[in-house]
Amino acid sequence: MINVRHLRAFLALVEHRHFTKAANAIGLSQSALSALIQQMETQYSIKLFDRSTRSVEPTAIGLEFYQVSRKFLEEFDEALLSLSDYGKLKRGRVAIGVLPSLAATILPRIISEFREQYPSILVNVIDAPGEEITDLLRAKRIDLALSRTLSSRDIDVTPLFHDRLVLVGNLQTLKPRGRTLAWEKLTDEPIIAMASGTTIRSLIDSASAEASVRLNIVLSPRLIPTAIAFAREGLGSAILPSSELPGYPFADLPQYELADPSIRREIALMHLRSTELTPPAQAFASFMQNSFNPA
């Protein structure tokens, strides 16, 4: 069976016109190179070289085959180089699904720092609700998911940090003595809650039901930056996830801990157990883990 080794021997002999020189050029013995050429000619019953005591010249068919095989080997070598670059993280891409609340807060800093270290790796971000992110992961449309921790046999979970729901903005009806507010106190306060269907809204609805309070929801944006902008304009106080981690963009606004109940969620990095991460995806996963849990 003719293989790449035969083709490299053939190209070397065409280019050097001498068995010893050609063999030395590709690191073979003269007898080994001669055997490879003979195997090619025997298998296809065709003469590729005219041999004499002084020279080795390719036949017309040999010259024609040389052009084709050289192009093939150039493309083959380029493919191997590309494969090597992926392994060495000199190129590649990673797709990650992220909750909108995280995409608008902590993720930009992480991606920026990651690209400083790996400038040739493209990071594709899809911000979507938690259930949609899980569907994308199982459909293999994304490599990684950064979302609320999911308990599932088919998904590998690496917890990163906890965040909690807080009230953000200048209060209009309440004058608390400290920085903690019970949910039941929010009855008359204008509230900016995220849109129905989002992970944050489901937590808000669950907490208000547990506290037996009917919130005065005046605005329901889908995006975190919109909610923050509304709160800055005094249109209400926004219930948003917060954390001690850097990157949350509302440090200039008053924040109040929400209690009775206190809602915390665990954020994890996830990927399918059945799918081995590509080198770029593994690099991004390791980078993110180290960002939250430095050694």
C-alpha cells in the first residue's frame, strides 16, 4: 500500500536526481529509498524514473505525478501544522453559553484577560436562560456552560462561586436603618425585576412566594444593563444577583441584602461528560477556574 512515506521518497528523488542525496535529504538509507521507489513502480506497473550509471531522471509520467503529489504533500503538511497549532493553542475557538446576568458582569473581564494570554483563540459567547444553555450543551452547540449549578448524570459540574439576590438603587418608600431588608418590607417599593422566563425572575418569584409578599413590579427588562440603567434613573430598585467578586457594574449604587429568605445560587462551569474538551476549550475552562479559585 502506497503511503506518505513513499511520496516523500519519490519527491526527494525527483528533486535531487540522485539516490544517495535524496536518501540523505529525508533521513533514509539509499537501499530503503530505492525499495520505496521500486514498490511504487511495481504496484502500479509503471516506470517513474529512467536510471543510468550517472543519473536518475523522472519519466514524463513521473514528472506529471510529481506535480500532483507535491501539491498533495504541501496541503497534508499544512493540515498537520494546523493540527499542531490547535494543540499548542496558537489557534482555535471555544463556544460558551452564559446566563445574561453573568455575561453582563463578570465574563467581559475574564475574556479580556484570557485573550491577553491566548490572543489567537476566539471566544464565542451565547447568553441565554439556564434551560436553553443546557439544551445547547447537550446539542453540542457550545463547549462550556457558565450557569446555575445543574445536577445531572450527563453533565460534569465544577462549582466556581456563589452569588445572591440584592436590592440595588435608591429606595423611594423605605428608610432602613441598616443594609438588610426583609422581602416582606418591599410591598410598596417600586421594583425592577427581570423579565419572566429568566433565571433571576424565577428566583425572585420563588422568594416572594416564600415570603408571602406581592411585589410592586414596575419594570421587567430582559437585560441586566437595562435594569441597572433604570435603577440609576430612579425608576425603581432592581433585584439583581451580586457577589463579592470584582466585575459587578453597580458598585456606585446602594445595595441591600435581602433576607427572609436569603437567596443564594451556586454558579458552576459545566460540560458534557461524554465529550472531551478541545485544547482551546480546556484552556478556557482552566483559566476560568483559576480566576475564581487561584492556587
